[in-house]
Amino acid sequence: MARRRHVPWWLVAVVVTVLVLVTGALPVTDARVLAERTLPVLVFVAALTVVAEMCAGAGLFDAAAGLASRLARGRRWALWGLVVVLATVSTAVLSLDTTAVLLTPVVIALARHTRTPPLPFALAVLALANTASLVLPVSNLTNLLADHLLRADGVGYLGLMWAPALAAVVVTVAVLAARDRRSLSGTYDPGPTHPVRDRPLLVVCAVAVGVLAVAFVVGAPTAPTAIVVAVVLLVVTLARHQKLPVAARDLVPWRTLLVVLGLFVVVATAHAQGLGTLLAQAAGTGNGPGALLQVAATGALAANAMNNLPAYLALEPAVGTDPLRLAALLVGTGVGPLITPWGSLATVLWWQRCRTVMLDVPAGTIVRQGLLLAPLAVVAATLALVATS
């Protein structure tokens, strides 16, 4: 019997996009506005992915994990704490998907190398890939979309979101530390360090990430900055006669970008057909504490039901241009999608990476952690937003 061939999601996204445009289900004016807003974001994601791949190929993540192992001096709890810092920084500067894809296997290998249970380390990476994604506009694709609206209203992202971002991370770390305290007790033998393949290239990558972090904090244009750094790292890698970390055709995640573009188009089409009225009722009105909690809860529920990106896109028009309501939506769709394995693309990618390195994580484990973390983190982040507004 012949094996059934599955149609790839990127091809489905292309076909759906073409159909809604050809049939006029998405009006030309709406399509033009959507393109002007989202295409620069997709270009940024492509460039940042190249940066992350080049850094991984140069051994930056491995070097950071090795440094953490040495700094912890054989104490498991200290090693876990340094992994938490690494996951938070990676998510903030290089995005939640980068953390899920590139840091997850490194952290699991580090735990196994130190004879430490790998699951608490892997689950911490999963949690922080989501809850630390409020730190900078570049940390999450939804942040970039919201930042465009905030800038138009004269509101700075960092000034608005620093407190919710901090609250989400602190709650995550506190809850996971309490839950996994027994697994993180004891000591380990750090073992020998692995030699660096190309130290000058590693230094260049480390400096590039530092430059990116500073540039994003001070508000430099995201897409042009990422493109420049990606080109520099690519040129330096080739000049050092090093192989590309992946095939050239896979440096840019074009399949994922096509799927994301398809989601943009589908949600915009649904709004053009009247979805906005229903969502506006669910999101409520006002920007008092209760209203902001309602927005955040609606965003979290929608994200876990379908995925955080279409959830944000669907609810954004419903919350309007009020910065506080927009921030609450970011909390719900950024911190909230921890309960279902499909709640965010980062969770899907993390799960795939775990299977790749032979770490079996049942879906129930993800759900239980999400049920423990999501309500606490979403409420804490939203209340922090209220307190600093």
C-alpha cells in the first residue's frame, strides 16, 4: 500500500493566501495595509534567524552553557539558575523561537553531561521562552506588531512593558524553583571543557549579540539592524573558511515565514468578514484593573485555543489603540500560551527539539506546568502593568 503524502503547511498557506486575494475575500485596501505592516516584521524575523544560526554554528550557545557549568562550581541549583539567566537573555535578545530551537538541545546536553536530571532544565527553557518574551519588542513577533501601534501613539515599549516583563519572569522562576527544588539539590562534576573551534569567530558573534541587545534597547530600527548584523556574521564566517551551520537554503526559515504570512492573511480576512464584532464583546471595554485582566485572560484563552499569533492578530482591533489594553493583550498572548502544546510556535519547536535529542516529554507534563504557571504569571504581569500605569 502506498504511503499517504501529507501536504506541507507552507504550501497550504500559499494556496489559502492566493485564494483569498484572488476571490476578493480580503479587500485590496486591507491587503495593502496588512503588507505594509507585516512584511518588515517578517524580514526582521528572517534576518534574526540568520544571526541566531550563525551564533549557534560558532558555538556561542555551547560556550555560554560551558561557562555556566564552570561558574556553578558543581552546584546543581546554581547551574539551574545560570541556565535561567541564559534562557531569559536568549529570549529577550534573540526571540522566544530561537531559545526553543537552539538553546533547548544545548541545555539538555549540559544537564546530561553533569549527570543532572534534564527535564527541569528543559521545562525551564520552555517556560522562559514564553514568559520572558515581553522584555523587548524583538523578543516576540506579537511585540513587534504592537510596537508599531505604540510608536504611532508616542508610547515607548520599554517604559510600558518593563514591569509586566519583570513580574512574569520573577513568578516563573519562583514557581519552578519551588517545584523542582529536590531535583536541583546536590552536586555534580563539571568535567573537562570542550575546545573552541574558532575563537575569533566566537568573539565576533558574542560582540554582535551584545551590539544587537544595546541597539534594540535604545530603539534602533529592528529590521535594518538585524540585516546588517546577519550580513556581517555571514561574511566573517565565510572569511574564516568555516562551513555554514545549516544548508544555505535553510538559513532563512522561509517555510515558517510563509505559514505566518498565511495566518496574517486568514485573520485579516476573518476580520473583514465580521469577526471583530464578536471579539470586541469578549475583550470588553475600559482600562481599569478588571478590564485589563479581562483582556489578558481573553488573550491567554484564545492563544491556548489556537495559537498566540493568530490570537493576537484577531484581538488587536478589538482592544483598540489604548496602550494599556494593548499591553494587557501582549501579556495574555505572550505569557499565557503555556497550557497547550500548540499555544505558541516556541512550544511546538521546543517539543520537536526534545524528541530530536531523545528526551520524552508527555503532553500532560506541558499541560500541568502550564496550568501551574500561566494563571499566576498572567495575573502578576497584568497587576504589575496596572501598578505602574
